[in-house]
Amino acid sequence: MKEKDKIYDLWPELNWIKDEELREKTAEVWRRALEHSVLTAEDLQHIPFTLLAGPDLKVSFMAHKRCVVHIARDSGEKMQEFFGESLPVDMDVLISGAILADVGKLLEYELDENGKTIQSRYGKYLRHPFSGVSLAEECGLPPAVCHIIAAHAAEGDLVKRTTEAYIVHHADFMTFLPFKNPF
């Protein structure tokens, strides 16, 4: 299977990005992240999506990430439907940013000798928003997408977020916090 096909198998949501150049650059970020990571595409189907929710978390990285992308897209569409030009949403930027928000975790995580997901040495110095932006800039992603990657996590609380960044931030946290802080 060609490398391109592997990325599109991992991320069928790439096809939602209408701008072909943005779609291919978004896929390229994932290709490079996998090249630099000790994790494989298969690992992403099994490793937990966060190390902050305890050892019993059964939700995989890809289940969480794809859920975030779907919620972000659906939210963006509803905002367009109800608010129109009063609050425009760039759907391609939104989807690309949602797909890339946690790409830096491929550098932040590794597997220990027992196959358990742990924070990598690299990850102890740089959290995934930083490494994700670095990968995205390396691939020529526009600043609007890099902003989403940078602002999706707690680090983004220190900057003014775009509409698209707010959507991804909330989609990410609404699918993370119930696992971290169960009722």
C-alpha cells in the first residue's frame, strides 16, 4: 500500500477538505509525523488518546481524534447555518486544524518495554501543540491552521482564538474532560 493510501485510510476525513493543496499538506504533516515517531499508524488505533485520564482508559487515540474532527465539522456547519455571515467559519481550515490538533502527540508519546504508552523524552520538553505547529509549518500549512494546533490545548488559553480554533478547542475538551474528571 502506498504511503498516501495509508494516511487516507487513517484519516478518511481528509476528503472533506475541498482545497486540494490544503488537503495534501494536511496529509503530508501526518506522513512526516509518522516518519519521526516510534509509533505506527496501527499503534494509534490502540494507544490511549491521553495520559491524563488514568490507566483504565479504553478510548484509542484515533477514536478520540476522529470524534473531535466530526464534532468540529458538525459544529462549524451548524454555526454557518444559524449565524451565516455574522460569524463565518472557514470549513477547510477548521477540518485541517481539527485533523492536525494532536499530530504532535506522535512525538510526545512512545511505548515502554511492556507496550504501555508513556511520555517520551522529547515530550517532557515540548508538548504536542508546539511539535504539531513545527511539523505543520515544515509542510507549509497556513498560519490559520497552525493557530488551531497551537491554541487547541491549555496553552491556547493565553491567546485570542479564531472562531475555528474555539470550535476545535471545545470539541477536543468536551471529548476529553469527561474521561479526566468523570462524574
